[in-house]
Amino acid sequence: MSEYVPTRTVTLLLADVERAPQPWETLPGMAARATELIGTVVSDIITTHGGAGPVQPVPGDDAEHSFLAVFARATDALACAIDLQQAPLAPVQLRVAVHTGEVQLIDSGDYAGPAVDRAARLRDLAHGGQVVVSGTTHDLVADQLPADVWLVDLGTHQLRDLPRPERVAQVCHPDLRVEFPPLHGPNNVAAHNLPIQLTRFVGRTAQINDVRKFLGDNRLVTLAGAGGVGKTRLAAQIAEQAAAQFGGGVWFVDLAPVSEGNLVPVAALRAFGLPDQPGRSAIDTLTRFVGDREALMILDNCEHLVDACAELARELLGACEHLTILATSRAPIGVPGELTWRVPSLSLTDEAIELFIDRARLARPEFSITAADTVAVRDICGRLDGLPLGIELAAAAVRVMSLNEILDGLRHRFRLLTESAPTPRRQTLGASVDWSHAMLSETERVLFRRLAVFSGGFDHAAARAVCADEVLAPHDVLDQLTLLVDKSLVLAENSGDHTRFRMLETVRHYAVEKLLDSGEDAALRTRHHDHYGQLAALLDSPADGEHQHRIEQVESEIDNLRAAFAWCRDNDEIEAALELTSSLQPLWLTRGRIQEGLAWFEAALTDRRALVTVSPLVRGRALADKAALDASRSIHDNLDQAQQAVAIARKINDPALLARALTACGAISSYSAEAARPFLAEAIGIARELRDRWRLTQILTWQAYGAFYAGDPDAGLAASREGHELAEQIGDQFHARSCRWTLGLAQMMKGQLSEAVTQFSAVTADADAAHDVLFKWGSRLALCNALAFRGDTDAATAAGNASLAAAGDLWPYNEGFSYAVLATAAVAAGDVAAAAEASEAAQQRLSVHGELAGANTNPMAEVALALGDLVTAGRWADQEVAASAGWHLARALTTRARISIAKCEPDQAERDAHNALACAAEYAAHLAVPDILECLGRLAVDGLSHRDAARLFGAATEIRRQLGSVRFKIYEADHQNTLATSREALGQNAFDDAWAEGTRLTLNEAIGYARRGRGERKRPSSGWASLTPTERDVVRLVAEGLANNEIAARLFISRRTVQTHLTHVYAKLGISSRVQLAHEGVSHG
């Protein structure tokens, strides 16, 4: 055991043995085995990594089968956890949690403190064989993960008996199991996003129970009632109490700030924490996410969007059979099967009075009432018809008024409003809000009505920028805002170190009426647009490390930005609408909002007024930005829009716009390096002149992406490294991920497989943490390929399946690429049936995207070759060769060479293999080299050049060792047979000498050696000596009397391949019957 005993901030590793389904005592020897392993193997591993322990578990744990270890460094604890899961502990399975925090070393030598409890609760979430880490530990190790290790964000989870939830990540490694069921939850409490309430909920116990029963019997329940009756608060309280019934989660969708029906599904998407998913509507994305979850969705404030809410409810309820919806609205939303429940007022005998007293004590903590006061409070609540909002507004007045003064004020307001209010409840609510408004000073009234212009909340800076003028001085805004909060007309909500304010929707509607009456509406909405337009414009200058923070700040104001965009369109300000939309381009691109950005561009660009009233600069930028968004969805048929932008930029001589438009052209053309190159080359020159680092980062990203399609790893490395460095400098994490991904692709093509796996694993962890849908898919896709080339086929398949799951949130072609890499993993593993199935699924999804064929990721030709279908294999190989370049072309040519060998067409095979080698050498695509050398070695054996073959095989083996790559298992049997033939022909010693000579060649020397040997075939074209080793085996088995199917089984090839060999043998020997062939076989022994 290590002598180091940390006593302050440390990293804790807490683990236990997963319990078997039956009790320990029914498993003979299991308990003793677990105790023995913890005492020996586990202790040694902990010591190796510098930990203190194992020591006692937390109270309540099984002392013999759980343990705690303590580390000074989080990275040491993580490495220890991985080694523990890889240790020979079978049949024991450990659940391991790692958490960092402060502990105290108590007199007994044990560790104590909240951090130990949190680590234990974190461990309780895990399954046997799983390692989970807390958010604190995640942040400490994320940038210094060991090779081949990556982290997967599992979301935020409530921990048993602890008030604060914890962000949880899973530690993944190619040698560890990575697929687990959902984490165990404390008492199956569901995840939710219910709003945090700042005040106590009062009363309505019986009503809550009634509605919960309704929710059990009905899938759509609407709480209907007038504004101010407490629908929203009641719905949130019901949802909180019913959460245990809904294991799939409880999700609160606030529609108050939403002004347009088409944004209702988007608001729901955001409430669920989901980004836009390219290729899917918001409703489709919601449907896929909810699926068969037992979930509850609250649609709050539906009355102004009834039709859109009804459509959303119909779609989701129809597709998700276990979803329940609780809506709040002033009227039913009109969906078949809807149960409408009218929300009553609070009981005047107890609930209303209790609410008044509770809220009054918030305004004046010493507030209390006598028996006589109770009558006045009851009268106040009765005057307000028991409406919670009115009661809360009246209670806030006790700070400055007596109960009788409050009651008199209400009586006066009712006399004024009796004639105008349309219904008794509206009349009551109007009176209570109007009375609260009447109590305001004139300055407070000015700010109150002006705040109505905000949607979804605001901060102090926005209130000052939009509401202040010569009437309301900027320095007075905060004081007046505080007074409105004190009087419950504005709510203050703290989020970290930032305070935001908002109005309840009923109060906001009242304030809107006052704003319209004042005649200030147009001026305020103009200032509102200008303020948020300026905020959005900050994203145009991502020149420092604040870029990511600015995007997050802008995203928090999306409701206000939507309101500003709507105001532009409603007032024919199309140019302002396009300027705002273009300014938000970084938000659209990097925060999963591509669909929404395209919708804004479509709405403004298709307006005929845009053609005549918008300046060329604004229109050109909008066209370029829209095209760039399309390119991010892999839509490559709108080059004309980007070229229009180029023409506009050249005409008005605007270099910045020209760089933007050329980048869009290059992005759209990125699948063809030749087509994209001139666009991106010109763009990058302009960006460097302008010193526009953000534009330069984008261009380099597309250059690196294009380099992958071109199969050019060196170009990819250069662009990726520069782009990543720039992205990190300006805080652009999206493009930093993009460049790390393309860097990994380039490293993979060069044969730097360990480095590539490290890059892809890091991108996976980063994308999961950022909820980046695109790179959740892309990182796992690339990781699957890299692991397959390393021979880690189980881990590759797991990564491929994870990419396929992530692709479900994207386009069908993304699924196609996922199936393609799964096919590659199956080919590498020798599982031909699985490879054929996955390859066919890939082809179905990729066939309509011919422009993407250059990446050559679907091993259709290799699968057909493994199946013995040489005609189909040749056809696919021809197509791949025609569509590919660089590394992809080298691989395609190698596959076609293998097919030609199987067809007994050595001349074609030799041409393709040497062309592949030339291509790999030209592009430094080293990963392709060992396969090419082995092809040439096989041809050398067939040509009786056995010494050359042995050298080539030795060189290929040494290069594989250096790269860490493997030979795909579908080629293994043929390779071993070829080695045996060459060894037999040379003799063991001569073979070993030639092999050793090959292993001493460097990669470049091996390439040179192979290219010098071109055309030195020694095998004649006819007669017995012209037969290849495989052909001779076929003849021998014919002579033994075996049928074709028996020969196929003996040689591990297909019947069709046997027939192909026989056809070539008949031609070479000049015979025509099987009897003659058998005689030849016997005569040549």
C-alpha cells in the first residue's frame, strides 16, 4: 500500500461488486472469491497508480465487497479505474465511480465528508463493468485523457438522498464494455426540467389528486381557466408530484414567449434539451426522442397558439403511445380525446387566506393578523374571487398599506372596471392588476409598460438599453425595476451570477395594452430590435476567446431575437431581418439550430420585397450564409445561390463578402477537391489579408474536409492543425472539434492509428458534452473505421453501432455511412454475412448521393469478393476506382487487384497493385501500403518469384507492426496458404533470410523495392507450370473425386470461385473435361 495519505482535495475511487440476481449465499465460493480479489488484485492495482487504499466503504456498504481508494491526481484515479475493469476478476464485476472533492481523515484512519457520500451515490447509478465519473472529475481529466480513452456524457442525474443532482460521464476504452442499460435511478425518479419555484405552493391538495387521477386515465388533460387563476403553477406542482409515475421524464414547455405557431415544436424541442437535427422536422425529432418513454409533457400557455398546440399534441400522441400531455390554456385546445378540467379559484375559507398571509410575509416578514384582520383578508380575497395572481399582487402591497387601505383600493377599481371587463373573472383580474398598476409612481408605470416589449425575459442591461430615454434616465432603471419586483409585477430569477427578469404572461398582456395606449409601442419595438441586433452582431467579430461565451449569451436571448425578427417582417424591414439572420450564423451552425436558421432565411429571401429593397451587400451575405447552412446539411445542389453571392461581392468590390461567398462555394463543392480548390484557395488568400481568423478557421475546416475526400493526408494534416489552433485561440469549439476530426482522418490515412483513435475519442467526449449532434455521429463513425484497421473489431462494432444510433437524429445518408463502417468492421472481423447485410443497408441509403462516393467507405467490392461473386465484385471495384482519389483510390485499386488475382488475371492485378502503390507513395497514404505489398507478394508467388515474395511479405509485416494495423480476416486464409507455398518452394532457411531482409526495409525502401520489381513475372502462360497454387489445389481435389461444393468447403472459398478456377485451368491446360483434369492431377502427383 502506498504510504501517501491525502487529507484535503482528492479524487475518490469508490467501487463495489455488482450483486448477482440471487443472494450471495446461494453462489458457492462467490463471496470468498470477491473478498480475495479485493484484498490482492485490487490492492496491487491501486498501489501501482499511487493511490491510498483500499479502505473502508461508506456506512451502509457491504464492507467485504466494496472499497474506497484515494488519489492525489484525478488522472491517476481514472487510469486505475480502467485497469480495474480490465483486471482478471471474473466472475466478479465491479461498479466503479470516480469523484473529486474535499475529504477529512478522521482518527480511525477512514475518510469522511460529503464528497465520500456523493461518490457512493454516483457508484450506485452504475452497472457491473461500468466506470462513471462526476462532472468535477470530468472537467479535470477531459483534456488529458490516456490514449484510447474517451468520455460519454450520460446527462444530469439525481443522486439518492442528496439535494443537488450530478452530471455523469462514462469512461470508455476499446477493451472495456461500453454499452449499458440506462443508469440506475434513486427510486426511479424521472428526469425533468420543471421550473424552479421561488415561493411555497399553497393548497389545492384535493384538486392535485383529482388531476393526477385524470392523467392516469387520459393522455391529454387541459387545465382551463382565466388568466391569473394559477394554471401554470398548478400544472408544475402536479407534474412534480406525479414525476415518479413517468419514468421517461417530465418536460415543461413554456409557450408564453412564443409568438408564431411554427415555433411551437421548436420551443418543445428546446425544452427537451434537443438541438435541431438536420433532415428532420422538430416534431420528427421529438417523436424519435420520446419514442416509447413513459413521459409527461406540460404545454403551458396554449391559448394564443391553439391550432399549433393541437397539431403538436395530435402528432406526438399518435406516434408515442406512452406519452401523456398536460396543457394549460384559457380554452380547450380541441384534440380528440382531450379531457378539459376547469381550474377553480382558491377556497376563500382557508386556501386564499393562507396564500395571502404567505406572500404578505415575503413582503413584510413581521406581518401577522388578528382575528379581526382575518375578516379583512377574507374580504380582500373574496373581492379578488380567490384568484392567486390577484391575491399575490394585493399581498405585496402590505409593505406600504394597511389591510383596509388595500380593500378600499380594490373597491374603487372594481367600480371603474365593472362596465368594461367581458367576464366576471377577467373583471376581477383586471381590477387586481389595474389596482396594482394604479399604486405605481409615474416612473414605475413608464418602465412597467415598456418592459412588455421583451419576450422570454431580459436582464438589467437590456432593460436599460431599451427602456431608458429622456423620461426614464438609465441610472434609474435598476431602482425602478427593483420596485416592480417588490410589488410582484416582475419576477427576478437568479442563474449563477446573472439575474434575469420576466413578467407573468397575464401581467405582460396588461402591460402590452398600456404600452399600446401610450403610443410608445413603435419606438420601443424599434429600440428592442436595435438592442438585440447589436447583441447578434457581436458574433460577427469572433476574434478572441469570448466567442463561445457570446454564442451562449445570444442563445439565451433566442425568444427576444425571434420577436425582433418577427417585428422586422411585420414592418416590411426585410433588410433588417436578413442582417439579423446573417449575424446569427455562428449560432445556427454551432448550436444545432441549422433548421431554424434556414427557415429565417427562406422567410426573408422569398419575400419579393427582398429583391428590390435590400442592399446588394446584405442580400449577397444572406445568399452565401444560407448556402453555407445547406452545405452543413450535405446539400450540394445550390451552388447557384453561393455563386450569386460571389457575383454580388465582385460587383460591389467587398473583399469580406467575397471571402464569405467563396467559402460557401467551397463548402458546397467540398466532396470534390478539384471543384472546391479554386474557391477555397481564393477565399483563404482574402481571409489572410483581412486577418479574419474566424473566416480563416471555417475555410481551413472545409479544406481539411476536402482533403479527406481527396485522400490527401498531408494536406488534411496541414489544414486541420492550423484550423484547430485558430479555433482554440478564438474560442470556437465547434470548428475546433471539426478540425480535430479531420486531423484524425488524416492521421488514419497516414497509418497513425493510435493518434487517430485519440483524436476521435476526444471529439466524442467533447461532442457529447456540447450536445453536438453532428459530431456525436461523426466521431464514432471515424472511430469505428480506425479501430477496424487496428483489428479491435469488437470495439469498432460498438462504435459503429453508436454512430448508427446517433445518425437516427440526422439524415438517411448519415445512417448509410454508419452502415458502411459497420460493414468494414465486419470485413475486418471476417464476418462476411454481417458485412453483406451492413453493406447492402449502406448502399440503399447512399445510392442517391453519388457525389459522396469518393470517400469509398462502403466495402461493397470486398464483400462481394468474400462471397465469391467476382462479377459483382469487379463491377463495384470499377465504380470505386472511377470515383476515388488519393488514399481512397489506393484502397480501391488494391481491392480490384485482389479480385483480378481471384479471376486469374495477373496482368490486370499487377497493373492495379502498382498503380495503388504509386498512389499511396504520392500521397503518403501509408495505411494502404501493407495490403498493396501483400498483393504484390501474392503475384510474385504466382509468378514463381518466391524470394521477392518473401521479402515483400516481411516488409509488409514490419510496416503493419509499426503502424499498428492488421490484415482483414477475410484475407487471412489465402495469405497463410500463399506463405506456405513460398516457404515450401524456398525452403525454411532461405525463406526466413528473405523475410528478414524485407523486415529491415524502411517503408519508403519497401515501396522502392516493390516498384523496381515490376514486370519480373516468371510463370509461363500455359501448361502445368502456369497454374497458381490455388489452381493446383483445385486440380488435386478434383483428382481425389471431390465435387465443387466439397472443394469449396475444403479450401474455404465459394462454389462460384471454384468454377472460376476450373475455367482458367481448362484454358491453361488445353483440356475440356473433368476426367482429363483428374488424370492431369494424378500424373503430377
